[in-house]
Amino acid sequence: MRLLYVSDFPILNTGYAKVSRELIYRLVVDGYELCYLPIAGLEGGAFSRDVFGAEVLPTISSTEDIAYWFFKRDCDVALILKDPYVFTGIEKLPVFHVFYSPVAEEPLSAQYKSITQTAMYLWIPSRWGIRVAVAGGVHPDRIVYVPHGVSKVYRRYDDSDVEKFKEQFGFTGFDVVVGIVAVNRRRKFLPNQIEGVKIFIENNPDLKVGLYLHTSPQADNYTLHGGWDLNAVLEVFGLLDITRFPDPYLYKVGFSEKKMAELYNAIDVLVNATTEGYGLPIIESQACGTPVVTVEHGNGPEINFYKLSARVASFSYTFVGTRIAVPDPYSIADCIEKALRVPEGVRLNIAERVRREFDWDVVYKHYVKRELDRLEAELDPKKILEVV
Amino acid sequence: MRVAMVSPYLDRCGVARYSGMLVKALSKYVDVYAIRHHRFGELYNSYLSWLLKRIKRVSPDVVHIQHEYGIFRPFERFVKFLRMLDVPTVVTMHTVGVPSMDSAYDSIDSVKAVVVLNEALASILSRFCSKVRVIPFFVPDVPLISKEEARNMLNIPQDAFVVSTLGFIDYRKGTDIFLDVVSKLEGVYPIIVGGWHTDFSTDYVKNVLKRAGELGVRVTGWVSDDLFYAYVSASDVIVLPIRAITESFTVHVALAYRKLVVVADADPLRDKPVVRCGSAGEMVEAIRRADELYKKLRGDIDRYVAERSLDRIAKMHSDLYSEVVR
């Protein structure tokens, strides 16, 4: 089966790129012929026309490009890993396609529904998202649960290594380091999450607490996505001195998976208390034995095995009326306290569980491959006789 | 004999369902390949080339296309596609009546036969096309499920008198007329078994749902095949107040379960053992006389089901393929 794979280019510092890195080579090794249509990431040029054995096509410039390349390369199905909003109009193209897309707000927007209405299937990585999609009128027969996974590099390191990592990240001198890994955009409510850390600090005056923000201090595209001047925000909260950011250049090009694993090992708790369609840092952190604080909305609670989810203080509404959670900072502070009291044995057990259940090899075999087999059966002129 | 049958298999539409059943039955007689057509969107030139490649890949002796205007548009490109085919081709027209399309077949060499599903359609198409053949719609092989079992499964009281309509909630299907009919009947258990084509509902659907709610009519939404059959089996009378029809899968499923079917008086239904009515009032009357009418029709229903079995219809297709490759 020949796939047109549509997503962020793997070199990018995005969740979609990260998932693509894991999927692409497995698909190629598994014998799929793959044409990679990147949504972004090749503007600078000078990259290979081949990645992990998949042909790399020129960066997409409009939804119509999907049809153009689908037919040009004689593909059987297009697998699109991205928010559907990017592909307005695809519902009118005669292209067999599947959306592998998170649902990260509720209720399901009319636009999401409209764009995905002619997709063969929606692969949704969370059961919460599936419930939202079904409640929004998408027929359950068209929806499949396909979670994301975690790379094998995410594991708990020895204490001596962890000390080195803390030093590398500038965490020496702190009793506890709280981390937040999130893009600097409105939907991540960074000030609300930081406020939770501030309250935790106020509740624990004897503890030397550090804050690590794995993000950009300035919003990357304020007009489109909103965001904050985080240095100003931290100044207001009085947390500037104890906060560390990643090296701006390294952050821009993206940390390697190994470096991210080192980071999760170096922090004591990760706060990821926003509505997530999936939330890769949530499983990555747990795979490294580091507890996570999520929020009681979205996919977070589903994959947070510490069951430490902050209350929803209120909801914030998008311009089309869908909503995402604003976390209660006091509840975040409580959850951080609880997270720090989790015994090491429990943390290691959870790490093993996450690594076992969400290993990309497992996810690929049990979810992705199974669904691709189904697609093949539904498109192959002989196999389809078994399923019509 | 290798046959490539092109259809929007597995989509939520009658043509897809019909084709799926037919290809399975045909595999007893010919080496059949099911080429899946993308029913949404326009026929891009590049799409046509793509589809053609998939057909050629199986080296067919005959190509058979399951056509409906809405799934092959615009028709000029469909004609172009037919001209690209260089093997004998059969087209089944599930609807007819667009003269510009219907008259095109005579000038396309590859098209050897244009199949329609009943004499009513043949009489229309013959005005424009000389290649018309009638191969009737088949009575599908349906799962064995008794009325009692079906009602238990669907949580319908065993003593209820179930009056149902099945198919998409659609103006052409007359779902609103069904509501008019059941609103005049007392002591019945009305059900609308059906949803809509995509995940979006129209104003018509919204209005139907609202009124159905007011009348206490059970509405299932789109259901899987298994449930569809169960609802038919669970029914006492099937009502199809269709405004526009060319053939009806639902009628044939209902007959397979030996049900009394009350329909609008449409030409394509004239050869079937059903009760045809000219108005909602007549439908109400027919439902009130259901027992008596059923006794009269039962023998005809049994004969019809035997004559139109899926296997017999598949054999007729196989015979036609042999004829067109000669």
C-alpha cells in the first residue's frame, strides 16, 4: 500500500513532528511505500529528498496539494497527522484519506466536523476526544482509538546521572524543580500554571523551589495563537530569579529525544494542566519516573497514572464557542505537593507501565498497523470482498 | 472471466450496499475485483487516471460501473472516463432521467450494455439509449432473526404494532409524510430507522427530528446492517412514502422478511407485491387493514422472493458479461 503521509516535517520542534519521527521509519520498515508531504519545515530548503526511506515532497502550499500529490504519486490513501483546521476543503477532494487528529476542545466544532466528514476514518488519540466527537455527531463507526506512544529513550536514569542532568540544566541549589513543557500559546494558560507553582512555593516557604519553563519566553506567533511575554509575567509573580528557560537556539531547533528524557529526569514534577488532545509530555515524563499534574479536562486524566489532576477553575472559549479548561492554581499547588510525596517505588512502577503500554513499537503494532491493515482490506480489489 | 466492478463500496449509500452484496454473490460465477470509487467531490482528471490505473492493474475482461449521477459528477468527465476504457464495459444506472448523460452511451464504443433495475427505468432510458438491459434488483440474503428475537434485542414490546420507515431521513424519502401517517394512527409503535448521508444534518432532518419527538416516534439514527435487519424483522408494517424512487433496497429486505410493505404509488414499485397508495390517507387506511392485505399478498411475496434471489440476479450478470465479451 502506498501512503501519502501529511504532517509536520520530522526535524521540527512540534508534537506532530515527534510522532512522525516514530511513525515514518516504522512504516517504511514495514514495507509501506511512503511519500512525505510536509506541512512545514522545508522553507529553508537544503534538506534531503528522502527521510527514513520516504520520499520527501515539496512543502504543502494548499489543501489541493494533497490531491495533486496523491494522484501524481499514485497513492492508495493519505494519512494526515495534523489538526483538521489546516485542511479546509479536503472534504471536497476525491482522495481516500484518514485524519490522525487530536480533539483538544469541546464540543466538537462545526468546522472540525465539516472538514473531516469525508475521511474514511478519524484516528483520535484519546477516549475523551472520541466521546467529544461522538457527542458532536461523528458516527462511531468512523472513529478509531489510536494513541500516541513514547520512545524507548524515555526511562529513569541512575541517581548519579540525574545529578549531572540537574547541573546541566542549572537546577543545582534547588530542593525541588517544577517543570512545564508547553508551547507559549494562549491555549496553554502558562500564567495560570505558573501561578500554581507560586502558590506551592508560598505554601512551602522552607523549600527552595526552582521553575523550568521549556518554552519560548516570547510568543512565537502572537497574532495567530496568542501567548505571553513570560519574563514580564514572571516578574509580576516574583519568580524570575528562580526560573530557567532552555537555550533559545536549542529550543528553536528542538531538543533531541534523549535531551528531553534527561530533562524529565532532572525535574521533580511536571505540570501539564491544560486541555490536551493527547499530551506527549505527560507520558514521556511518567516514563522517566517523574510525576505529572494534569487538569480534569481533555486527555490528561486518561494518561496520568498518578491521578493528579487539578480542578477546572473555569473554561475559556474559542472564537467559535468551543471551550478549554482554565486550571485552578490552588488545586495545581495541592497536586504538586501530592506528587512530591509519591514514593519512588510507585514512580518506578508507573514508569514501567507507561514504557510497556505506550512503547511506540506496541502502539504501532496494536493500533497503527491494525488500522492500516483495515484500510488495505477496504481498498484492495480482492480483500475488500471479505469486508463489503 | 475477470470483472472489475467500480462502486463506492463501504460508503453509507444504497449503491455501495447493493454493489457489496452483488460482488460477493458474483464471485461464485466470475473472478470479480471490487474497485473502490471515491464518491465525494468532483471527478478530477487526475482522479480518473488514478482510477483507470487501478482498473487496469487487475486486467479485467469486463468493467462494470455502478453509476448514480451524484457519485460520478460532472457527467462530462464521467463520459470522458468511459471513453478512456478499452475493455467491454457495463454500466448500471441506479437512477435515470438526465438526457444529456443518458444519451451519451450510444456514442461510447466501450459501453456494451446499460443495466437498469426495473422496467420503469428501462422505459425512460430507452428513449435516449439503445443499449438498455433490465436486470432486476435482488432480494438480499438476510440474517435469520425472528420478530420476537429482534424485538427483544431492540427493546420493543412484543405486543406492540410496529410501523416503521427505513432509509435516510430525506425529503425524497418522504419521512415527513411518514410522520403525517403515524400521527393519524392510534395504538401503533412508530419507528424511523435512519440517519443522514454525512455527519451533518439538514434543516429538513432537524424538522423531522423535532416533530418525531413531539409525536413520540422512535428515531434510531444511522444503524449498522445488523440493526437495520433487526428493525425490519421487528416491524409489522413497513411504510415507504417515497416521493422519488428508482428502486428500493428496503422494499426488498422487507419482502425477504415477508413483511407487508406500504408504499407511495411510484412506477418502479409496480412490479412488486406491495400496497401502493396515492396519499397519506390511503396509507393510514392500508395500515388499518394490514392483516387482510397481508393475507392477500403473502403468496405473491413468496414467489417474488424466489424469482429475485441474489444468486439468480448474480447469474444474470454473469451471463451478460459473457455476452458482452463475445
